[in-house]
Amino acid sequence: MPGLVRRVRRIAGISQRELAVAAEVSRSTIGRIERGSLMPSLPIFERILGVAGLGMVIVNDDGRVILPMRDRDDALDGADRRYPSHLDTILDPEPGEWWGDQYGLARPPETFHRDRRTREMQRRRSQWEVRVKKYRDQPPPPQMPGYR
């Protein structure tokens, strides 16, 4: 962190005092960050980077940029809440894709698989189908009974 803040000042060609004014923080805050005795909050760090026209991105282990999840107004539950982010939402589920089908409940316009094993098997199958060239020499993963 200290080196990044110093790099911002080098790129912008400004002093600690000028950076503090531009980022709307105290000069002592900039000094403490550069000494390593203070870790800035994310909003403050973004303002500091913005002074030099820099920004942040999230990358995975392969260096690919990870984009934030989009909010969809048509995929909220009856109380206008989002479905759990760690689950794959199924819009307009087919018969048998919703856990409530076995109880004869009315099917919702969207749902998700609660069973982790089912989700992972479907995810592996989908990845294999989409990236056939990558997995050309490998047999397809097993398909869950009753699922497409």
C-alpha cells in the first residue's frame, strides 16, 4: 500500500500535501499510509488512485478480470429480495427443476438448486458443453437423472 500511494504521487507529480487536498484527506493520513502505519479504507484508497487517473480491478489466479454480478429486476423473490448469490438462478424453470414440484406446489417464475452436488454436476456439464474444444479429449461429465 505505501508503495502504491507513492506511485500515485509520482504519476501525478504532486506532494503529500497536494495529494491530501486532491483526495480530500488530511496530510497526516497520506503520511501514515506511506509509512505503512495506516491502512486506508477502500473509498479513501479509490480517491487516492483517482487523483492519478488510476482505478482498481479484481483478477483471478489466471489474471482474468472479474466483473461484478449484474442486478436483475426480473429475478427478485416475492418480497423484492435477491436470490442467494452463491446459487445459480433458474429463470422460468422446467417441470422437475424446482424442488417444490414433488409436493405439487405452484412453480415460481424463477428458482435455484439448493443441493450443492446437483449444482456442481450441472456446472461441470455446462462448462464441458460450452468449452468442447478445451475438453475434446475428455469424456463428458455425468448428467443428473431427470435433468437436461
